[in-house]
Amino acid sequence: MRFYTTQHPYYCGIDLNARSLYVCILDETGETILHREIKARPEPLLDLLIPYIGNI
């Protein structure tokens, strides 16, 4: 079995709830860059992720 071993500048985790999302972005060293609760809608999520797209 081959494992994914490519490093990325940022890592993102999203906790999905009915009305809200908790978004956490870490850098490659594990430091928290962003940790925020937002409404469960596409627009607020995209607004948060735009600066990191292509690096997550």
C-alpha cells in the first residue's frame, strides 16, 4: 500500500453541524492559523478558504 507523503503549507479541518461550521487551519508546523465558527453556507466558507486555496 502506498501512503500519501506530500507536505502542504496548510491543513484544514471542518466540523460540520446543522447551522454552523467550525473551521481550523494549521500551518505545516502545526501552529493554528485560523479557528473560527461560521454559518453553514457556501459563501462564508469560501471567503475563509480563498487565501489558502491551492495550498491546503
